[in-house]
Amino acid sequence: AALYCEKACKQYDLGHGDRFMICDAGGGTVDLIVYEIAMTAQGRNLSEVTKGHGASCGSMFIDLNFGSLLVEKFKKQGAVFPKSVIQTLVETFAYQLKPQFDGEEDMYLALPRNDCFDDLRDPSSIGIDGGYMCLNAAEMKKIVFEPVVEKVLALIQEQLNGAKNCSAIFMVGGFGSSSYLLQRVMQRFGKVVKTISAPYKPEMAVVCGAVYAGLNPKVVTARITRRCYGVGMHDKFEEGVDPIDFKFMRSDGPR
């Protein structure tokens, strides 16, 4: 994803010494890391500045929140819907409405034909009319989107704390293409980060970047290890060299 966004660095006036963050927000997880640009005789190189990290706060958790909201609304109407109906409604929301959510405009969810909707006592009280369900923007923002978005913002803040200074944040991945998420990132960090943007076709960043990495694997010159592995050992104790506090006796002599 970093190599895909690196292609856009000239467009955003990023050069030697500048740092940019990749926020790869997908369906299940959100992963982040900060890179620094170095201009060399061989071209532009990237080196990791922070240790990459992430969490399970992708867009599928927005779908789960929406499903829970539907169940709660229908229960208050005295109706228990089959799981298949709830799943159909959630899928319709996820593919047709979620990408267009802007936090301001109400959305209208088309309802499938099913007799279970006849069991609702007062459909209009939960926004159902004429085969559609009105999804109030304020309610959707508070209950469905914000609990997930706030977790993403916290991850970005953690990376910024580690990087000290950052010139750009690039949002990539399926969830990274969400206009609402991009808007919230701009609101929260627009005063401290000069450029916050989603590159062209952000959902393709990892796939296209993998091709760039295969064609030019030496672009990333330095990485920060996520974990280190070692082997414990007890060496022979050397008088006058090793600290006396570390000395202990074993059957084969002092160690």
C-alpha cells in the first residue's frame, strides 16, 4: 500500500525527509504505519519510521452495529424477525448505502418482500413507509458509525505520537474509501497534518502495490521489526570481566 501511495507523492508535493502515514482500513482490520521519504541517486526510497500496528475495527463492525440496531428497533415493535431477513437488510445497507453515508443526509433502505413486516405495531415510528425504511443520519452516526470510527482515529493518533511529525495521511482499503471516515480524519487531524487524502481507487492499493514491490523490491530500505527472537544461554564466568552479581555455580563450574 505504501508503494502504491508513493506514486502519488509528487502530486502532493512530498519530497526528501517528509513522512507519510498509510491507514489501510479494510473489512476486518485497520493497519497503520509511517514511512519517511529519502531521495537518492537511485531514486525515491522509503524507510519505516514507526512499528506498524492495527486493530479489529474494520467496516464489518459497522455492519454488526447496524444489524443490532435493526433487531432493537423491531423488538420494540413486538416483532422478532428471522435471521435471514436481518442479514438481507444488513447486506443491502453494506453494499448500497454505507459507502455513500456522509453523516448529514438521511438514507432510505429498501425492504424485502416478507410477511414479517406485517407484525410491526407502528411501522412509521421506526421510519418504515412505502416499502422503505428511513435511516436517520444522526442516529446512524451515533450508534452505527462513530463507535468504529473513533477506534480508527485513536489508532491514527497513536501512530502520530510515534512519528513526531507527519506530512500526509493516505487512506486506503475498502473502508479507507469511505467518505465519512475521510471526513472524520480531516476533522480530527487536519490542523496537524498538511495532506489527508485517499489515492485513486484506494481499495486497490495493496494489490497494485504488491506488483510495484515485485518489480522494484528495494524501494523500502529499512524496516522496524514487530518482534525479536533469541536463545537464552549461560556462558562461562570470567573473573575480572563479568559482573560478580551475575555469577552462579553449576555442575560444570561457574557461569
